[in-house]
Amino acid sequence: MPGSRAFRYLVVDVFTDTALQGNPLAVFPDAPDIDGATMQRIARELNLSETVFVSAPDGPDALASVRIFTPMQELRFAGHPTIGTAFVLTELGRVPPDAQSIVLSEGVGPVPVRLERRADPFLGWLRTPPITFGRTFDPEACARALGLSPSVLLDAPPQIVSAGNPFLFVALRDPGMVDSVALDLAALERAVPPTETTGHLVFAPVQGGGGGGSGGGAYSRMFAARAGIAEDPATGSGTGPLAAYMTRYGLVPLRDGGQFTSTQGVHMGRPSKLHVILHARAGTLDFVEVGGSAVRLIDATLTLPA
């Protein structure tokens, strides 16, 4: 079209090795000429959980800079965009063939991604940015806002934990109760001010589901209506904080090299597997790696007026 601009983008499914499962992500691999306001409008148009725009690195150690948008807002960090972008750049031949890791510059700062496998299937591990614990909230009010009886909550306080995006974590006794959540957003925002949280991650521990000798895992759902995400199939930026929360309250053992899996997206028909490795020193959680696969689904062009 005369006077138009064309931008290539790819849609990949992340935290899965099966097409049409996991969390879909749009990646614009060459986006230096797209301004921030247009990025936001494109993300709203595509209406996926997140859309990523890649440009030249802003530091000597980074492979690329990325900006991440939900349909409603820009994020400083997000997990499935990080893994998905690493996959796309690998697929496009932009990662040196001998590189075992790369760094992506995000709003939160540099995010390292370790490349365990490049194909069959791809497997990358992001290093979660520093994790902080915030306020705790009234368990009964949180339970009622989720459409649940307070008796189904574990003896662990609903609490905000963040690795760049603050999430409210609510721990339930049984995975079946996670599927029973009927969110009353107005009631939840009365219990937890919306200015304090990006989303709400509800989960239950799963015994024996972790691998790596950890002896546990999690079954999770995440809701972020204010970000334009009614429910997220896979929340990588929440999974590192989930691991920190679970170790703090004894829901998984804290040991260096301990592993578990958070299963998410099942209730909405997009099953996702988010793998976790704990890194600990002297009985303290040092950092968390979150890993996952990805598959390519769409290679397309977006055309905009000049």
C-alpha cells in the first residue's frame, strides 16, 4: 500500500512444546521505528496477554532491548515474553551459535536467559530479577472475593511478592479449589488496593509433582483484569515470586538445585508448564530460574499508515 509501513511479527506459544497450548505471544523483531503509543495500540489490537517489540541493545552485554505491552499497559518485566523473545531471536539466527546464554534489556534492567536447548524442543531459563515481599492482607476478605470459603486457604497469608510486577499470592489447600475460583473484582480491590498489585495468583501445592528431588509443585491460575488480562495461561514473572513464597512458608523445600513445576492455564484450555530451579546459599534463597519451551505458530506482517 503506497505510503504505508510494514512490520514483520511472529506469534509463538510459550511454556509449552505443543502448538495452540501455553501462552501466545506476539514478537516484533525489528521495531526501532515504532513509537511507544503505537506499540500500545498494536498490543490492544492483537489482544494477547503480551506483545513484545525488539530494538537494538542499550548496553554492551545485551543482545537486544525489548518493550513489553499488555492490551492496557507497558510492563517492566514479564516471563513468557522473555522466554518467547529468546526463542524468536534464536530461530531468526540472531543468537551466536556458540552462545549458552543471552541478556535482554527490559524495563527492570538486564535479564539473563540461559539456553539449555535450541530445538526439539527449545528450552530457555530466565533468571528472575530480585524478589521482594510486600504487605499481607486479610485472608477472609481475600477468600470471599475469590468466591471461596476461608477454610480452603492454607495457613499462609495472602501476600504481595514482586520481581518487577507485584502479584498477590493466595495459597489454597486443594487444586480443585483453584478451579472453583469465581473472582469478584470489586470485592478483591476493596480487600487489596489495585494500585498495589499487577495481578492475583491463586495456587495450591501439588505433592510429588516437582522432580529434581524437591517433592512438590503447584497448580496455578492468574487474573489481571486491570492489565487487560482476564486470565493468563502462564505467568513467568509471577513464577519466581511464587517459588519464593512457597519456600518462605514451607510449601516446597528450600534446597540449592531443588526443582518443581507450576502448571497453569489448564482451566482455560491452554495448559502450560513453568519449570523452576531454586538457587540457595546458606539456607537462603539466592535467586530463581524459570524455564520453558516455545513453538512458532504464525509469521505475519502488520501494515500501518505512514
